[in-house]
Amino acid sequence: MLINHDTRCALDCVVDLVNTTAEGDEPDTLTGIGDLDDFVRRNAVSDVGTLRPEDLHAVRRVRGRFAEVFAATDTTRAAEVVNALVAAAGTTPRLTDHDGYDWHVHYFAPGASVADHLAADGGMALAFLIVAGEQGRLRRCEAPDCRRAFVDLSRNRSRRYCDSRTCGNRLHVAAYRARRRESAG
């Protein structure tokens, strides 16, 4: 699937935001303004002013809506959530070139809150996947002790783990050791 750089960055940001949610033994990593600031810097979210407690609460609500899109079992439900996200954000497409990047489209209005910024750009990136018939690329890790979100951009849609170097390798090594124990016993 071909997606442009901006859509890829927005999808990566959505995944990172969804993965800040507490899962199993993993704690919620978006609990304070410092965490939100780290998230904004890590994802190079532009045009963000001073972060306030209300920004944290609003971003956590957007995170929940993004998680609903990953959990949606049909396109209609995913589209309803995305439509609500981008409508509430007051999506305002505009061309811009900033910070050394060539011309690209931002979907958030100038001066938008960080939550509206994430909802607009992330919502539109998710909308592009849905329109392309690729909602199935929104996945959760298949490792039994991991439910991290990821977008499967592999050519044949075969990715099963959030990170093949950690979850994938861990499961492959465990299966190998189990086979060796079985053959030795």
C-alpha cells in the first residue's frame, strides 16, 4: 500500500498514542503534562502551545476514540468514529511548508488545541485507510502477553506482532525451546 509521508507520520502518531494506554502489566504512560509533552516531542507534533491539564484530558479522550477505531469490527463503525473525531476537531485542510518540510496538508485549524490537532490529522490518516479498503491493516499484536496497536504496512498484510524484534522473536524462541524440550524428552 502506498501512503505519503504525512499520512505515515500521522498513523505512527495514532499508534503511539493508542499504545500509551495501560495494557496488562504495562502502565498508562500518559498520566501527566510531562508525559504529554514527551509524546508531543517524540512525535514532532507541530504548532503546539503551552500544554495544560485540560489538554491532557482531551488528548486522553482522543486516544480512546482512536482505540475504538482499532477495535471496530466493521467499516461502518470505524467510519462513524473517524467522522465524529474529525468533525469535532473542526477539520480545516490547509497547505503548509514548515520546519524544513516541503508542501504538505495539515488538517487542523491554526491555533487548534493539541487534541484537535491529533484528532484531525490522525482521523484523516485513518480515513484514508478506510477509504482504501485497508481497515484490516489496523491491528493488535498477537503475542499472548501484548496487545499493542500497530499498522501493518507489509506488502502481503502478514505482520502479526507489534515489533518482530521483541514480541516476534520472543515467541519464536519460546516455540523453538519447547520443540527442543519435546524432542529431548
